[in-house]
Amino acid sequence: MKKWLLVTLVLLPGWLFAQEPLTLEDAIQRGLKNNFDIQIQKNLVEIARNNNNPGQAGRYPTINLLLSSTNNLVSRVPANPFAVPGTSLSNSLPGQVDIGWVIFNGFSVSVNKDQLERLQQQSEGNASIVVQNTLQSIILAYSAVLLEKERLEVRKKLLELSRTRYDQVRLKKNVGSAITFDVLQEESNFLTDSGNYVLQSLNYRNAVRNLNVLINERVDKTYSFPQPLRFTPPTFVYSELEEKMTRSNFTLKNQFITQEILRGNTQLAKAPLYPSFNVNLGATGSLDWLRANFRPTVPSATSVPVKNTVGYLLDDPAQPVINTTYQPEARTVEGNSYGTYANFTLRWTLFNGGQIKRSVQNARTRELIGQQTTDQLKLTLQRDLQIAYDLFEQRKQIVEITRTNQRATELNLSLAEERYRVGYINAIDLRLIQLNYQNATLANLEAIYNLIDVYTDLMSLTGSIIDQAESFTNK
């Protein structure tokens, strides 16, 4: 019993105690709210929605306010005796309001607005694909947790049976009704089942960690899972699935939007074939200041006269001719200027070496490639749908077969245990029956998970996984 007690303590992880219950519906809600990929895609959709604006397409005029400042400092020692020496400081503050408006540019404004609308739709389509893929991943991850949990229950049941037989055979050996061979055989079975239980415990914890990553919870967070791994598959008609896929598949719908964007690019390539007409309106103005030494033309009370002899009357030094000037004074002179303008530009490219023609041809070729890609995608989706549908029907049958086999081996195990107690079969036969029960139960669980897997593929192909997510709950 000491060995059993040691194994029990080792295998008793924290998730066996009371924990927060987590249903599939809870996991889906948390994932749709917290998943990083969905949050990133929401931000990208917001960017596309913000760009979908007439101003972004160039429909409105551009208004610019220009303001600058020029400053010059000049120190002058003139050769001209009549020029005013000294330092002058000039300042100018010119400004301009310019309005530029593209009146016509080959219909490119309207086409650009349509392109922005399509880009928003494409971004929203990408978000739908991310939500769909995330939802499918959460459903499969949650189902994987249930699969590993029920596998663990099967391993635990076999471990308890092995422990009971091991205790019984040791007791029989003590009273002399069993030999050492019997004890060693049951001990080997017990240790084998213990090792399987340990490995399965790790698989279960890893499955929970994978689920936590998808729903953006702490990796080490644990839960209790009240739902068993069960699924009641619906009945499908292939023609209805194909029609629904053509109408609702998110990838195909996004490809149609991409085709429209390529068609818009062709229209944009044709825009230079038309003339463009631009209008520019605006007003200009300038405030100017000049601070320098100026000779006063009209003397003031503070003006200092300067008398200079400029000649002599009749060349008589006694009769000089006097010119009276005034010393330069530092003053600041202000000025301004204003004006408006209205211009238009008409431009029409008549020839540029065939560049426009080649651009249009390339755009049409890309549009053709896009159409071919769409046709290829349709064909690929039809193939994938047929494969998934056939696999779904096959796995439904496998689930029924493995379920019937599991029930038979469970009943056989119950009968074998009674026959073993009365001595009708030996320990080796009982062990084989136990292993058959284990394998049949695990095969049934695997078949159910595989059926859920292909069911989510069908729902993704037909674009209805979000609507059908509730079908997994309480089944």
C-alpha cells in the first residue's frame, strides 16, 4: 500500500480540486472577446473604416496656410559719400492661403471612393475569417480537453482495477494461495497502468493550456469541465451544403471583393486617358519692417544739423557756399502688401510612350488572373466540401461501430470480473479483456473527436460555423 499511496500523491494535480466550471459556450464567449488575433483584426477593420472617407478619396479641396519669416542684418560702409552708413535690420512676414481643388481627374475620385468601400468590406471579411478560424480552433481545443479528460478517466479506471487485483494477489500470497509469479504479474500491470495514467495526466494539462492560449487566459489556469465528449451529428443534404457554400463561404466572399478591387484598379489605370482640371485659389500678404539710419528730410526738434562747404562764390574763399544736412537717425519703417490669385490648370496627356496603354493592359491582365483565382478557389472548395462530406458520413458510421464495440467490451469486462472472482478465468484472460475495454473506449472517444473535427470543417466551408456553434453545447 505504500507504493499505491506514493503514486496517488504524485498523480494528484491541482485541477482535481474545486475549480471554476468552463462550458463550451463560456470558452467561445471568452475567446471572441479576448483572443489576440480577433483584437488585432478589429483594429485593422477600424483603420479601413476610418479610411473610407470622401476626403481620403480626394473629393474635397486642399487648403494650406503658409507663413514664413525672413530677417536680414546688413552693416554698410558706403563708398558713396551721399549714402548713409551704419547697420540696417529688415524683417518680413509673408503669408499665403492656398486652395487647391481637383475638379476632374478621369473619374478617379469616384473610383477611389468605391475602392475604399471595398477595402473596408475586405477587411471586415478578413475579420470574419479570423473569427471563424478562432471559433473552430476553440471548439476543437475544448473538444480535445474533453477527449483527454475522458481518456484520463479510462486510465484511472484501469489503474484502480490493477491496484485492487495487486492488493488481492498480495493478500493471497500471504495466506499461501498465490505464488510470486502472480504477484509480479499484477505488480507489472499496476505499474504499467500507473505510467499510462501519469502520461495521460500530462496530455490533459497540455490540452487545457492550449485552450487557455486561444481564449487569452493564464496558461496555468485550470477549470472543471461539466460537459462530456458527446456529439449528435445532424443529417445533411450535399446539394444544400454546396449551395450554402457558394453563397456564404467567407473566403469565397472575400475573393469576390478582391475581384471587384482588381476591376477598380483597371478603372484607375484608365484615368490618365482623360484630361485633368485643377483650380488654385488663394491670397497672399506680407508685413515688412526696416530699421536703419535715415537722413531726415524734414528736421525735427531733435535733429542735429551738419554744415558742409560745397563750393565758393566766384571762387572767392571769403564767400563759401554752405550745404546744411542732418545727421542720420535710427528709425523703423513699416510696410505691407496684399494680393489674391485664381488659376486653373488643364492637363491632358496625349502621348507618353504608350505607358498608359500598357498600364491598362496590365490591370486587365491582373483582373483576369483574379477571375482565374476565383474559379480555382470555387473548384478547390467544391473538392474540399465533397471530401469533408464523405468523411463526415464515414465517421458517423465509425462512431456507431466503436460505440457498439465499447458497450460490448464494457459488458464483457463486468462479466469477466465476476468470472475471475469465482475462478472461471485466470488473471491473464482478465487482463486481455481489460485492455480490450480500454482500447475500445479510447477508439470511441477518438471517433467522436474526429467527427467533431470534420463537422467544424463542414461548417467552416459553408460559412455557418458561428451560427452552428450552439449545436455543440449540451450535447
